[in-house]
Amino acid sequence: MNALIKVAALSAVLSVSAAFAQNYPAPEPTASEKSADYSKLDVNGDGSISKDEAKKDPTLSAKFSELDTDKSGSLTTAELSAGMSKSQ
């Protein structure tokens, strides 16, 4: 009988912890985090992201032509911000 109580208690504890382990979506990155990501991609520090620099981010690389609205071959912070706000 004592073993049955222990097993029941252990089952209750394990099932409660599983109920709290939910999948919540990741929080949106802050402006400073977005800026840090931009800095990481802008390897040469010229203030824009070239096609070669964008290749480090598969999502950005895939949308590069769409985001490069002035067709300069590089993305400015304004183009990147505008593109990100459209996709949300």
C-alpha cells in the first residue's frame, strides 16, 4: 500500500511539471538586438549589407532582391526595417 501511494505521488508530480512545460513563442527582438544583428552582418562596417554579407543569413539572402528597393545591390537600415515591418 505504501508503495502504491509513492507511485501515485510521483505520477502526480511528473504530470504537473509536464503541464507547465508549454511551448511559448520567442519574444520579438528589441531594437538594440536588431541593431546588433545588423552590425554582425555588416562585416566591412560601411553601413549597408551587401549581397555577399547577406549570405550569412539564409532568410535575408532569399529576400534580398525584394528588400533592396533602390536596387543598389546593398541594404540600408531603412530598407531592412521597412522590409521587416512588412513581413510582420
